[in-house]
Amino acid sequence: MAVMSKKEWLRRRRRKKKIRKYTILGGMAVAFILVLLLVIKLFTWIFSGSDDGIVKKVDDVKVTQKLLTKDDSTRPGTPLTSVKTVVIHDDPTPDTTAMQRRDYYESRRDAHNDKDSLESMHFIVGQDGSIVQCIPINEAAYASKSRNVDGISVEFCGTNADGTISAKAYESLVKLVGYLCDEFDIKASSLQRHFDVTGKNCPQYFSMHEDAWTQFQADVSKAADGKDFSTDNPIVKKSS
């Protein structure tokens, strides 16, 4: 066996030190990149409200996801760059459930050539208090004209003839909108009715009764702060 010279031994030793040094530096670089990606992901989650735009639960109310099919007439898939308001709507068709209303929007996929018929919602609240999510909260819906670009649209359906709703529907509506206000740092005073955006009589009761709308905003503010609120709003149908 040949005897290694001192010079060769030193050369190999220096090489091993360099390999160890670069291995450590490489590991540190990889760790730094992973931490950076984690921080970016965290900030994206915080400021987008949700990583995938899905809301599974608001307070104690479960949210059912049945997303609309991506389509130019219902769910364009356009990203929301910011959320500045929540727009409230109603569907006055009696006895319509939240899921039936969702299925109606799904059927509008055939309206490609009718620009005035483009319509959809992010969430629908039923009279039984159920909530159905139709579009992720990081995508736009066809619901509120000029506010489609920066608003989340919420609709309650199956109203009574006078526009009133059940206590269960009101409670879920307040909790859902309160959740969205907290998630996107929206003041309750910035909430809008469809009426405020386009002048359409929607939601019917809130458009015609300013006191009920003001009370709703106050209740949403409480819900956003995690406080209790009452369903004693004029829009709630009183038991006979």
C-alpha cells in the first residue's frame, strides 16, 4: 500500500472540509426557501380569507359545498384581487330551498349568448338555516354588477310573500356575513344591498325597511366580534 504524502493528506482534508461546508450551506439555503414559502403561504391565507376559497363552517353552522361548474355564464373563475364588501340578495320564490336555488344557477350554464342572464352567488341561505356555497370566496360571481370585482354575494331564498324570513334563516345569514366581515376586515357599515348597487328592489324587505337593514348591520357587527345577537329583527316572520 502506497503511503500518502503529507501534502496529499492536507489536500484531501481541505476537500472534505469544503464538501462539509457546502453541504451545510446548501441545507441552510433549502431550509430558508422552505420557511420563505411557508411565510408566503401563511400571508396568502390570511389576506385571501381562505387558501382554497372554501368555507366549511361559520360559528356553529355547517356550510355545504356544491360548487357551480366553471362556465362563462355562471362561474367564470375570475380571481378576486380584493374583497371590500358583502352584497345581500334575496330570491322571493316561496318554499325554494338553498340547494334548489343553487341548482337553478347551475342550469344557467346554457345562457352563453344572453349577457343579461349571467347570474350566480357565492352563498345561499335557506329558510331552514342551511348554507350552501356555490363559488369559492377567492373567485368572482355574477351577482352585483359593478361589485362583482370586489364583493362577496350572499342570497337568502324562499322568502314569504312580504319578504320576511325565518329566525333560523336570519341567524345563519348574520353568522355567515359576520364571518366574512371578520375574515376580510369589512365594517358592517360597508355592507350593501343589491338595491344599493343597481337600484333593484332586492332584497325586498331590506330595501323597503331601512330600520330592518340598520338592525341587520348592527347584528352582523356583533357576530363579527364574536358577540351574541338577537333575531328580533322586523324581517323575521313572527310566529302566529
